Amino acid sequence: MNLRRTIAALATSLLAAGAIAGCGKDDESAETGPPNGTVVVAGTPYAPSPELRKLIDGAARGANAALTQRDPATDAAAQARQLKPLLEASSGLKSVVVGAFDPAATETLIAARGSGGPAVISLLTPLTGASTTLTLDAEAVSGRLARAAGAWASSHAVDAATVLMPPEAPVADWSAGFGRTVAKQLVDDLSEEGLAVTALEATGTADAKAALGFDPGRLVIGWNDATALGAAQAITAKGTTSRWVGAAGSPTPSSADALTALSDGRLNLIVGTRLQDLASLIVATAADPPSTKTRALPVRSFSRSSAVTSAAVADFSGG
């Protein structure tokens, strides 16, 4: 219990430290229209996290970049109303960062922006007409998890695995699209490791517990921290501790609970990217859009070891 309290406190303090640069009042230019050259993180389901918004703000200040963040739109229609004036050449903007609620509608807006419009930086979802897409390498995330899981399965004479993935329909978690991509890749990679793989849909901790039911399987990988924690809780409730549980790669502030679970052995591996990497790449790409169509986020992994837990807290939060 002392270890859990220590990790939780450390995670809280580091998240606060990483966010301190962005704790001030929102830029008033968000209400009156940003000045020329400002990079705008516009209404997007991909940046609702207060931690991420603050880290983006801090990264912009650190790079001496002018940046304004708009409150996320709540749906496709609201996003269209917000994006249309921002994407017009008359806005004077250099770049607009967007994660599309409705890719087709967003692509129409991009196509209509004209040659003098700003560069469009897309988060995770490839959009026709976008200057650059920031992405995680699903194969790299899946490969790391599958190799580690396969090695454990081989040494423990285990031949089955369960992969938790988000459903086809849109869900609230902004990284669900990537989560489904990496989960599908995991099914293939784990099969190549010689495991019989079952895929189940789950969007959070409760869904994961319900999906696993009374047979959590020999080895489980969740598409994000929440589903991996749900798997760990289901396994604990079953009274079985000899299971390997991994969390696949959404860019997310790994919670203190997930990091505690990593330390005490309920989770064995977390693979993903840290929020600071996402924030820094957003700012760098928006300030200087590259000629290439994609920029990859760094893939990082943290294993079951109390010795790395403090580093994991700092690294995922950007502290």
C-alpha cells in the first residue's frame, strides 16, 4: 500500500510539474481570433485532455512558438463551423492541427481552403489534402508487445491469448482508431508467435472485465491502459495471478493506477508514447511542416519492474 501511495503521489506531482507552464489563463486571442502566424490546435477529439493541452502550451513556449488552442468541438457539425474560417486563406494562419470527427467532411473543408490556406496537421487519422499526419507505428507497438508476450508464453507453456480492441463504431476515447489498428496487428503478431488468439471488444475498465467474464485467458493485452487494468482486475477477482497482461499504445497520460499495477505485477508491460512527445511533435510540425506526409511518434515501453516505475511516471507524463 505504501508503494501504491508513493507512486500515485509521484504521478500527480509530475503531471502537475509537466503542466505548470500551461496553468495560466487561456489566451484571450482564442476569443477574438488568433494573430497572423499563430498555430491553432482546433476543435478535435484528439486533444481534450487537460494534461495534453497544458503540455502543448508548454512546448510552444519552450520553442518560442506562437500558439492558440481552441476548446474542442463536441461533434462533426461543431467542428465544421470552427474549422471553416480557420482554414481560409484570409485567416493568416500558418498551420492548423486537427483530429477529424468526420474525416470526409474535414477533407472537403481542406480541399476548399485554397492555395493560400494554412498547412493542415492531422492527428492519427490520414486526411486527403493534409500536409502531414502525426502517427504512431502500429507495427512497432504490436511487435514489442507480441515478442514480450510470446517469450512469456513460451516459458510458461501457455498457448492462448486474448486481445481487447475498441469496437468499429466511434467511441469516446480519442485514440480508439489507432487502438483498433494496433489490436488487429496484435492478433496477427501473436498468431505468428504460435498463440491461439481471441479478440474481444472493450472500451474501458468495466467493459474489459465484462468481456473477459470468468475466463480471462492465459495472456491478455488491452488496447489502452484502461482495458489492460480491467483485464488485471478480472484476473485478480478470479483469484489467479499467473497471467501476463500488457497495455498497447495510445498516447495517453498513464494513470497512477496503471503505473502502480505495472510496479506490483498486475500489468507486465506498457507500450505507447508519452504525452510530452505528442505535444512536442505537434508544435514542431505545425511550426515547420515537413515535406513528408507523415511524422512518427516515438514508441516507448516500460516493463514489470519497480526500478523503472519512477522513470515511467516521468516519461509518460513528460516530467
